[in-house]
Amino acid sequence: MGHEPIRSLELRGITKRFPGILACDHIDLSVGEHSVRALVGENGAGKTTLMNILMGLYHPDEGHILINGSEVHFRSPNDAFDHGIGMVHQHFMLVQNMTVAENVALGMQSAHKLFRLDLASVKKRILEISERHELPVNPDAMVWQLSVGEQQRVELVKTLCLGARFLILDEPTSALTPQETDELILLLQKMSRELSIVFISHKLNEVKALSDTVSILRRGRIVFEGRTENHSSSDLAALMTGHEVELPRVDSTGIDRSGDRGLLSIRELNVLGDRGNIALDGVSLDLAPGEIVGLAGVSGNGQRSGSIQIDGVEIAGSSAARIIGVGMGYIPEDRNTEGIVPSFSVRENLVLKDVGEKQWSTAGFLKLKAIAANATGLRERFDIRCPSTDTAAGSLSGGNIQKVILARELARGPKALVAVYPTRGLDMGAIEFIHKQLLERRKEGVAILLISEELEEIMNLSDRVAVIYKGKILKVVPGKDATKRSLGLLMAGVVDE
Amino acid sequence: MNKSGKLAYNASVVIVAIAAAMGIGAIVFAMVGADIVKAYTVILTEPLKDMIGITEIIVRAVPLSLIALGIAIAFRSGILNIGAEGQMLMGILASSATAIAFASLPKPILVPLSILAGAAGGAIWGGIAGVLKAKLGVNEILSTVMLNYIAAQFYTFLLRGPMMDPEELVTGSGTPQTVRMPRNAWLDRLLPGTRLHAGVYIAIGLAIVVFFLLWRTTAGFRMRAAGAEAKAARYSGVKVQRYLIIAMLLSGAFAGMAGAVEVLGVHRRAIEGISGGYGFTGIVVALFGGLHPAGIIPASMFFGLLLLGADMTQRLASVPANMVLVLQGAIILAIVSARQFMNNPYVQDKVARAFSRWFGKPEPPAPPGSIQACPDPSDTPDPCLADDPDALAAAKDTASKDTATEDTTPEEASR
């Protein structure tokens, strides 16, 4: 550690092949001092691979890395650290049951004395760094006690303590709440006065807010490079996906639902959260057929009491099988472990819920042909891109996995649908598709409860938006009146208008 | 790599793995001062020289395949049943007690009854672990291993006490064994002069049943779903805990049946040491056979050959039979490592490139469609972009592990 500052960092002709795939195709990229470079692209465009090469996690098949004009070879992340390059990964690399100081000490060679760990010096360093960069952290806190935003700060402090002056941030906001995101962006803006930052993201508003220059990657190639301020978000989105993207919006003008009874009605629902906190406190909500209600400000799950009815049938406390049976569709939060069985084929996943129905089995025996035909049909209808319907669903990309789930849930013809973070982590193309599908279902009379952390998504799709604050519905506003500002205020507990 | 190239690759990996296993075995044989060539010749060819040898292989393969089928059901349902040994012993007890108690029943009733009793005995023993796991979350590996000890002690207790042959007390020899099974309970011998018995039909029949159960029925579908991703299965309305118990009951029943068939077909009385480690070898057979009936049947024959060959080396090549256990272990290690080679696309790619470099054949350029996106270890790669989805699935798993070492070779070579 401790060496000359990085005045410029240059990647020249970086090429990386994975079996059957060209991940990075002669990529040139250069980043100067005190600048923020955004690296933008859809999932699988090669962003993370490129940064992993820069960190010495991968070795490039071709190309060179130059620091201050002279070539360097990174054999491992330690080599990159030694040159002052640090990376904060998308998934936090923290040991949950250690303190913050212990986590930082893991990578600090200077703290490891012959027979003891010099934690005192580590703590001192943490405090130094956190003061200098206005990153308040408590070195003695256990990591598992910290919120996601705080853990993100710990990651930053850790990287800085290891001497990084060139920061790579891989989708740093993907797990943060909107407020935490804003805080982080402010923080990074300040930090960029002293450091160089490469910021990987596919959220274009963040890119606009933070970066000086932007590079867009598509299918392993740089397709665009320029100053951020000269281009609008929609320009960038078009460059990223290769076509104009316009997210569909709900049109709820002139619809009067006052006469409709609730198709999905929630009455006095109390939910105790995982940590014993009150997650929902006497919440009541009615969804009419063909209505999308967005729910903002809710997270977690747990014990509940109260009543939930679909079409007059009580389902609170029922088994999953029964709730499915009465016509509830569900797009779960964690698509890889709750939505699909990853090792099952696409066609098996498409009948996961209904395999016992007459359509797919007789007397306990599967109708393989019907199951296969069903999959072929749905693959077409929902544009599920997979080599064959026999492919393991877990090997598909996030967007295609979500399409498999969507296909299964919608093909069942649900009366009501609960969609939790339906587009989290997906790229624009997939988001567009899913939004269109949800709006189409709305037209067909399905009641949709949309839970999302993306305010834009909620505003675009919802007839009404319910904002939950401290477990209670603070206010239900018509979707067309909702603005980011008004929702943000409500989510913070402010009711003034 | 194309399909035929891949097949050739896999075949050569298997051959190298077997050669490596035999190499390790050879070292061990050399250490005990045995004639290596002779020892191998005896193990691999001696049992096949006459009819008795071949039938004896099958006699050993029958309980092995039954146990392995049960293990496959459990493993596929996400529960690691290590307790086949104990379940088999309980099956033997239940089956022989039934046969002795109802000795007067006619054969067409008594034989199925005794076998079903064996299945029930094993099912109860396996079911205990299943219920403990489903209701209390007790780790099934611990519970099944512990239940093995209890079963072994219970078996010894009964054989030396309540179920001991009264004759033994009269003559005073005190061999711990039950009375001879009544003739009505015997499984028929199929070839005169050999011990080949009707249990073969049961094993083959049940292999087909297991295939249909797991891959053709809704129950099997749900069991496999629960085993592959319990959370998703639960969200889809599958009663995961119920299927977990069912899987354990079935797995135990298969082990119990293996015991019943062994006692009714081969030994015809319950003796000590009757299980002969089948319960553990059965796990190896199940894994070796890819947890699939079509693999388990040949795998059980192969291990039957090894077990018999081991006995013969003791006699003919003066190598202790236990040395063959070492060989078994080496084979398992070799197969496990070989799988790594077969399923890891990075290693495959590396081998293919090295191969083309050594032999001067240029690597065929990737088809235009495949020059595409990149498997970020954090993102799931899109398999539409390549021709081998399985390889990509594995790529996701290995990407993070493999990154530090891979591809140093091509880089060095380019200099």
C-alpha cells in the first residue's frame, strides 16, 4: 500500500472469452483523476466481467491495463489493491457475525502482527477514514445489526481503509431504499473530489445524477462514450437496449369503480415482522376487478392476523395450495428460490402449481405431451428466450426467469395477482415487457396488488397508490395525482396536503 | 464442443478416472507386497469365469440395487439418507419374525407378506428420521447415522436373546442366529447349483417402478421439486414436509426390502453380519449410478463384481479383501473429480484449446450467434446465447471459484 496516486487508468483492447461466449470484445476505456465514469449496460452486457478483469479476478485473453501510462499485470485482487484499486461488489462481502473493525481487519495486512491482531490501529484508521469522507460507522457494531445502507457504508470504509483511491462500485444502489440511494449519491459526489470512481449501473437517473462521463456496453462492446450532461436518460436507454424504450403507462381516467365490490379485500390485517416489530398494523384495502393498486413503503414479512378475502373467500391462514386454488397469483420477491425450481426444466416450472390438475395429469401420472405443448405455447406467447423448454430454468437470465414465472401465474387465469418487486434487477427491455403484461391483465379484470420499491414503476402502473408508514396505510392517492415528491413525503410520514 | 466431441470427451474423462483409481489401487497393492497385475486380473476377471461367479455377482447386486433405488428417492427429494444399513437390519428382523410366526401360511401368501413386513420394518426406521426432520428440523444425516447404531444393537440383542434359535441353547454352541426360515417363505432359486434367487425380478421390477414414480407421476414431480428447491415448492402449494416423510418412508422401505430379500433368498436365516456394509456401499452405488434407475442397475453389478473379486483376491492373490475397500474409495474419489471435469465448461474449454494447440488444429471460430453477452458471475447468463444450457448452469456455479486460476495458460502461451 501507499504508492503514487492513479492519475490515469487505461484499458486497451481487453478481450475475454468464456466458453461459447465473447464476454468482452476489445474494450477500450480510460478514466482520469477525480472523475466519475458510469459504466452502463443491460444485464449480461459485460460490465461486471470487465471490472473483475480490472480487479485481477479474471485474466484477460487479450489486451493491457495501463496505470499512469505503464502496463500492469494483476494476478489477483491483492495486486489490484496494491495499486490502489478497490471494488465494492453488488453483493456485500462482509462477515455477518463479526464487528465492523474485524471485517476491515480481514484485509489489512498491516494489522496482522506476528501473534495478535492489532484491532486498535484498525479502529483508528476506520475513524480517520469515516471522518474524512463523512461516512459515519461504528467500528464496534456487529455487521448483522446494521441496515443495508449502513452495510454499504461499511463496504466503502473497508475499501478506503485498504488504501483504495480508485473505486469501482458494482450496482451499489441495487439493495438500497430510495432515501438511502439519494444519500449515497450525495456522498459519492463528495468523494469524487478526492477519488476516481467507476460506477456500474443500469439505473439511468443515478447515472445522470452522479457521473461525469458515461460508457455504454452492449453485448461485450462499447457502443457509446460521452459526457453525461449532453445526453438525456431516454437517449441513454435507447443506446443501452438498442431500441427506443418507452415504458407503458396506465390510463385510469374516466373509470369509476365506486360501485365495484372488492375482488381482493384485506381487512384489519396485523402482521408482526421478523424482528418482532409491527410490520402491518390494522391495514384494510380493497382492490376492484381490473385495478392495479401500488403499495409503497412496505418490506419484510411475518406473523399475521386479520382477514384477506378473494371474491368473498377467506384465505388468511389457509395453506398455500388452497390460496392458489381460489385464484391467487403470486410473483414472489426472490425469483430464483421462491418463483422457480432452478434445476427443473422450463416446462416443469410452468406447471409447478397445477401439476395435479386434470390438464397435466391423469390418476397421478403426468401427461408429458400436454406439459410440453403448454410450454411451447407459453414460450411463444411470453417471449421466453431459452434453447428449449427442456432447459433448466435456473440457467436462464433473470429477465427470462421472471417471464417463466409470469407465464405460469398469468396462464393460470388468476382472479387476483400479487406482484412483489416484479422488475427488480431487470433491464429495460424486460421491464417494458412485464409492465405491458400487467396492464393487459388489468384490462381483463384481474385485481393486481403491486409492491415495489421503484416509485416510477408504481406511478406508471397504479390506478391508486397506497403508502404505508410505520405499518399503517397513511394515505391512498389516485395514481394520476401521485408524484415522486408527494409519495416520498408520504413515505417519510408527512401528510400535509 | 459439439455433441460427439463432448461424448468423446466424457468417455475419455471416465477412462482417465478409472485409470487413476487403478493407479492408486496399484500403489496400495504394492505397499502390501501383492502382485499388482495378478490382483487386478483376479478382481476384474476371476468372478466372470464361470456361472457361479456371474450369479454371485448378481446375488450381491440385488440388495445393492434395492438400497440404491431407495437412496435415490431420498436424495432426489432432498434428504440425505445415510441410514440404509440400519433400515436394512430392521427389515431383516421384521421379515424373518413374520416368516417364522406365520410359518404355516401357504407360500404365495407368506413370501409377499414377509417381504412387505421387511419393507414396513425399514419404512418405520426411515420414517423416524423423516418425521424428526419434517417436524423438528433434526438433521437427517445425524439422525440416520445414530439410528444405524440403535438398529445394530437391537439386531444383536434380538439375535442373542429373544429371537435366538432354541437349538443353539440346547447344543450350547450359542451362535447368534435365528431358526431357519420355513420353506414356505423361501424365495425360489433360479438356477440349480447357484444362489441366484427370485429377488432379481423384484430389483428389476422396482427399478422400473422408481423411474415411473419419480419422472412420470405427480407425486414424484412434487418430491423432486421439494428436493430441488423446497422454498419454491412450498410457494407452489406442495406440502414439502409431507413429501419429505413419504420419501424417507419409501427409502427405508427399499432398504428393508433389500434385507428381506437377502434373508429369504440367500441366507434363509438371520445371522450376524448379514448386511455386510450393503447399506453404505448402496449409497456409493446410487451416486455412481447418477441417482437414476438406469444407472443404478449397472452400477450395482459393477460393485457386485468388486465385492466378489475382493473375496477372491484374498484366496488367489493373497491380498486382504479389505484392500478392495481402498480401491472402492479410490474409485469414488476418481469419479467425483471426473464429474468436476465433465460439468465444468471452463475446464472443458481449456482442455479443448490446449488440445488444438498441441495438435495444430485451429479452434473453430465461435458461430456468430454466440458472440454475445457475458456471464457476469453476479448475473445469470442467458443460455440463448450459447448452445449448452447445462454447461452455463454449471458456469454460474463455478465462475466465482474458478476465476483465480483459469486461463493463465492461454495468456502465457500467447507470449
